Amino acid sequence: MGHVVDVAPQAVKVSGLSPFVRLGDCILCEGPEGEELGEVVRVEAETTTVKPFAVGFRARVRARAWRTGPVTLSPSPAWKGRAVDAFGHPCDGLCPIETGSNPQVADRLPDAAMSRGRIKDPVKTGVKAIDIFTPLVKGQRMGIFAGSGVGKSTLMGMLARAPGFDTVVVALVGERGREVREFLEETMKGELGRVVTVVATGDESPMMRRLAPKTAMSVAEYFRDLGDDVLLIVDSVTRLAHAARDVALAAGEPPVSRGYPPSVFSELPRLLERAGPGQEGGGTITGLFAVLVDGDDHNEPIADAIRGTLDGHIVLDRAIAEEGRFPAVDLLKSISRLSDLSWSAQERDLVGKLKAMIARFEDTRDLRLLGGYNRGADGTLDQAVDLVPHIYAAMGQHPADGPTSDAFDVLSRALKAGLGVA
């Protein structure tokens, strides 16, 4: 037992617990309306710094405090179709949720590298631009990089309906409160039986927003260990980084890169590395992580750090969205590092040629607008001018259109139309 000795807007200090606690342990403090929970973010010789999970922490000086251990979860198959908060408590207004018999720590370490299975099975998302140019493989970790208002959440909603996955786990981190019901009742209509949603809206504390992706990852690991192929969607990792920054600054860490303390850059890969294949012959976690790039700067610190950890990235471009092309995927800047496991040799050659053609089309855009293009002077450019608009039109897809079963067939018909072939 210890007691509160200092109360600040961002954290409280507790005396008497330093020899018995470690980072990540939870502390219960007496409050005027009952016990309130916080997490140890710094341990000193005489005091412990505790960051509260609740907004408006009301603990008082000399209030009693005691250790309860790290946050644990007990997922079960009954969690499918439910929405839970960062602690795994139901937040959808339905009946109490059934818990499993094996509690697990929410913030656990990734599995050892040599104990994991190999990635080998391609998967179709039903989104044409992704299935052709940046195909996914079960167990892959892919980032979706976009500025605000470019269609990131809409694209992730389309991907959440992808066939080929037994379970879908979605973490809505720092999202607007109104978007939660929209996602459940509209985007995932008819699919909720295989979806677990973890919610920490933007009005919740940084501790809850920091915990929610770890909760979602723990739920995904539970179903993966049951043998399921799991699709994990985190929207967005950037808001996790913002929350981790708030926690680290409250613990006294110095900012080193655009206000981000060092622990943020070690916390992100520790979470991302937990996704992927499980034990050989078991299930997989295919991770889709949204990255909200600040000021449309794709080289800002968080985007740069995450890009090097993932197995590929899908870039959404504001200029493409302003042209009315959705999803606004930049086909040239997007890449899947495991695409060779999905493409056939013919598909690989075709995509390579199409990217070269699109690059030629975009590089000469200003020249053509200025009237410097004369048809017949460059056969390759003539072909690009004929075909690329048809490719762009074929890659357009609205959420109401539903998934496309054979994206290359759609592309083939578009290319024939561009060439005037029946």
C-alpha cells in the first residue's frame, strides 16, 4: 500500500510503492467516487509516476494506492460481433460479454523470429488497385499512408470486407465517436459475425488510445492461435504514436524528433512485429495499419519509422482524390514487398510494364498540357496516352460496388477497350 503525494493534470505521484512495482503495472487509487485506475510510467527511488486511464482523474493527496499488476485480457470466440473498449469491456450496449479461461497480458513481446511459420498464401482483397499493383499475402503487414480526408478510412472499410479471412479485428484509435456506429452498421453490415471491434475514440485519454491497439493485437493473437487467418486493421497508428508521446512526456522523457520522445520509436515496432504468421501450420495475422501523415509529409518521423518496419505501403495521394479517382491509390509509389508470392510470372511482367507506362504518362503530363506532344513522334507515349486513362477508370471502385473477384480480368477488358479490341 502507498499513498498519493502529488497530483498534476497529466499524472500523479505515489509514494511507498517504488520497491514493488515496475513499468506497465496498474495502480488503483482511492477517489471521491470510487477507485480509479492508472499505469506506472516512471519509477524513482521514493515515488512512482502514474498516468491515469480516465479523463478527469480525481485522486487526492494522501489517498491510498495499491498495485494490481499489468492489464490482462481473456478473449473468447463470443467476442465476434461485439465492440469492446481498450480493457475488453463491452461498449456496444448489448449483454455482458463472455470471457475466456486463459488471461493474457495486453502488452506482450512478439514471438521469437525462428519460431514463426513462413508466409506463402496469397489473398484477394476485392479491391482492384491493391490486388493488381500491391497484392497481399496472409501474414503480411501493410501500411496505408494518407493525409486527412483522402479516403483512408473508406479504403480500410473496403478491405475489412475482404473474403478469405476467418476473423477480422478492427481497432478504431482516436476516431470520431460518430464513425463507430457508421463502421459497424454500414461498412460491416452483414459481416459482423466475424468482426471484433476495439474502440478508443478521440475524446478518451491518451492511455486508452495507447492501450486499444495492444488490446486489438492480443485479440488477433488469440484467434490466430486457434488457427484462424485473422485480418487486423488499426486506424490509425499515428494516433497511437500521439498518445504514446503524451505518456512519455508525462514520464519526463525529452523530445528528440518533432516532439516525439525516444520510447515512441521503440514502442511502434514492438507492436507491429506482433502481427504476422504464428507457429508453423497455425493461423496468421495480416496487419493493415493506417498512417495519418502530418501535413501530407510522407517523410515525417512516424511515417518514416513505420515504413521501414512494414512489408509494404499503400500511398493515397490528395491530388488523385481531388481528381475524383477513388480509392486515391498512387500506383507508382505504392509497393508490396511480398508481391512475388502472389503474382504469376505473366502478371509480374504485365504490372511492371503498366507501371512504366503510367510513369511515362505522368512524367509528360505538363508537356502535353502545354501542347508539346505530337502524336506519332513517340510510339510508347502514344500507347500510354491511349491506355492509362482506361487503367485509371478500371481501378476506380466505390464501397457500394462490393469486392471484385477477378481484378486482372477487369484490367484485361479495360486494356482491350483502350486498344480498340473487341
